[in-house]
Amino acid sequence: MVKLIHTLADHSDDVNCCAFSASLLATCSLDKTIRLYSLSDFTELPHSPLKFHTYAVHCCCFSPSGHILASCSTDGTTVLWNTQDGRTLAVMEQPSGSPVRVCRFSPDSTCLASGAADGTVVLWNAQSHKLYRSVDKSVIIYDTNTENILHTLTKHTRYVTTCAFAPNVLLLATGSMDKIVNIWQFDLETLCQARSTEDELKRFTEDWSEEDVSAWLCAQGFKDLVDIFKMNNIDGKELLNLTKESLADDLKIESLGLRSKVLRKIEELRTKVDVLSSGIPDEFICPITRELMKDPVIAADGYSYEKEAMENWISKKKRTSPMTNLVLPSVVLTPNRTLKMAIDRWLETQHK
């Protein structure tokens, strides 16, 4: 049985979108506002409604941590809001100036995509608020760790309006204003490239199937070991319990160097699982140390890092980005005070 438990009637015009975080409900409307409600009793927050947009607000969405809310509007802007106090964090203007109809965060909160009425999709750096790139009439598949383009699919003749991955087979369907649905098939190598270890970790490694382990092996450069792991029925739980002895005695991996490399990657995996299971929001974790940042800084690649870790990275003559592996145009590090305040507020809530 389903029952109605509450009705909200605060908007003065059509409601266009609703979005949930772990503790909040956000709604947006043709009345140009976004409203925030507590899930505990559905009371409106003191700093709601959020007002900035000059025309209808079409979509709103929370970052995975729930600390940031994005909204987009007919006025051609996508706005980022601090959900705890209602402050405007950034205003990002669609390059074409077209009405923005939809916005979504990436699973790791580093990117934000905004789609406009003219069919263009813009990818923003959610930390530096800078434009990555704008695309249209094509489907682009990215590696979510490096942001490198894996494939550009260009068979559609008009703007692409939708796409969907099949859950258990390597298929992608894309639909377009050209009235066509195209079905794309990927090989195993593409899957190994495209699967982000971080995204898989968020499902928790212990729940991985044997196929998930195979994809992880490929991503780590151990494609030749896939058959061995499959023959021994190594799933996620078994993977985390592997030791140097079991790699040699049970899996019969003869090369000491290869065993050491595999074990090192498994240790890295265990560390990342421990970090994720601690409940720390991913955007608060340094990409280098994988620990909670104390003194976050923004590097020239637009990502935030622990200051000491990034300084050490640069001092070792590494002029490349730890996240993208591209050359850094500058080694200047700028304090990320906004992120620092968000981390401090989160720590306060943990100590209550």
C-alpha cells in the first residue's frame, strides 16, 4: 500500500523538478525559485527559497555528498548552491546562451554536465567551475578517471537526446531528434578502459562478481591473468583476501615480480575501500594521498589536493596532473577556502 504523507504547496507556478539528497528535498519551478526541505519533517529550510535565476528553473540536482545543489534555467545559466546556508557558489553561463534544461553531477562530484535547448552539452569542472568542453550531435564516451575521450560516436544527423547502457551486456543505445535509435556494441578492451575503479569501489569491492574482477584486472594491466582468476572463481571477496602465498600456491602465478605487482594493486584497493567505507565525502579526499584533506589547494588542472602532497608531487619534477596525466600549465597552488570550510563543517557534524 502507498499513502500520501505530506503535500508541499509553496511554489507559485508549475513544478519542473524534484531531487533528493540523504537529508533534503529540493524542488524547482517556473516561478524562478528553488526550495529546500528537511526530510525529517518536510519543513522548509530558513535560507529557502533560493533566488538567482531570472527565468524558469528547469532542473535541480544534488552532488553525491549532498553539500552542493545545482540548478539550471531558461536564463542560460547553471548555478551551484551551498545547501547548508543557501550561498551562491558559482554561476556558469552556457556558451551558446541557450536555455539550460538539465544538469547532472558525475558520481565522484568532479564534473557537472549541463544540457541546453539547442542540443549542446557542456562539461564543467565542478571544483574550479571552468569549462571542459562542449559537444553536439555526437555521443562521447569518457574515461571517468582521466577524462580522456575513449570514443566519439557520430552516426546521428541531429541532436542526441538520450542514451543508456545495458546492465549485463556490452551495449549502448542512443536516440536522437533524427528519429533513429542506434545500438552500439563494445569489446572487452573498451570495457576495461571505460570502467572507473573509483566507481566500481563505490559498489564496494566485496560485492564484485567474477566479471567485475576481470574488468579490474584489465584496468590494472593484468589482462593475461583474467583466465587464471576465472578458473579459480575469484570474486570481490576472494580478491581482497588474496595473499602472496595464495597467489603462488593456489593461482600458480610463477613470476615473483608479477605476484608483487598484483599484491601491490590489491593493497591499494583495500586502502581505497577503507576510505570509502569511512563515509568521508569523496570531494574531501585528496586524490594523491586518498586521505581527508586538511589544507586543500586548487592546482592548474582545476582539481583540489592536499597542499603538502601536491607540493611533494611537484618537487619531484612531476609537472603533470595527478588526475589527468597532462602537463600542468602552471605550478601555482591556490588555497581552496570554500572546500576547507566545507570540510571543517563536516568534521564538526562528526564530532557531535
